[in-house]
Amino acid sequence: MNETAKHLVQRIQAVDDAAAANRNRAETYRAMTEQLSEVTGTASSPDGVVTVEAGPDGSVEKVTFSDAVRSGVDPAELSARVQHTIALARVAATRAQAEVVQRGLGSSDLLEKVLQEDRKLFGDSEPVDPGPDPLGDGPGPTVGRTGRERLSDDEAFESFRVLRRS
């Protein structure tokens, strides 16, 4: 094989290698997109009275209450716990998304560029960790990420009780 033919074979191999790398990257991006759409963040108040699940966009998907609500939790305290737990769940969902992207892209300048572009495009900042429990009870919240167990509507509301004033 002459030198020109060897050079041509090397170039063809380089193009094949680049095409394979592009296919791998496309598969990584597809998998990341799927994983990002399934991310959830869950958090429970320190006393376990409130549990919240937030979706990938930070929306509240589920709020559950323990039986302790039946024994007469002060509405103002319950409200504070719910708001704090929602913020914790949103933070958990955001962290889970960052983990998915970091696993997919690795630690790189590209990851930071993607995050900067998201901030520019959507004009939103990451949810900020709300800090400690506003009522100072309990050892601290329970925060989880990416859990996708689903309860039926009946299960989700079985410990929920609507309190009405007469």
C-alpha cells in the first residue's frame, strides 16, 4: 500500500472514530434528558409531620401529612413547616438534576457553560436552601433525591384530614 492510500485509510478511521464518539455523546444526552425529566426531590419536616415531593421544575407534586396533624397542630406552625419543607424539596430536586448533568457531562467547563446558559435563558436562579427549621424542632429535615415511588390517590390522602371551622 502506497503512502497516499495509508494516509487515506488513517483519515477514514479518524472520521469513523469521530462518528462513534458523536453517537456516544448523543446517547449520553438522550439518557440525561430522560433522567432529568424523572428527577424528584423529597423532604420531610424534622418532626415528620409534613413530607413534600417536588418535580423536576420545582413544582409541588405531593404533600402528605402524618397522623400528628389529627391531634391538633397549630395552623401557623403547620403553614411554616409546609413552606419550609417545600423549599427543601425544591432544593433536593435541583441538586438531583445537577448530579444527573454532572454524571453525564463530567466535571468540566461545559457543565458550567450549560448552567450559565440556563440562568440566562430562564432568568431563574437555583432554589436556595431555606436553612434550619423555622420552628427549631427536631434533629433536622429528611431530604431525598430522585425517589420515584408513587402512591395512589387514596394512599396519598389517607392520612390527610381537612379541618373546617364552623
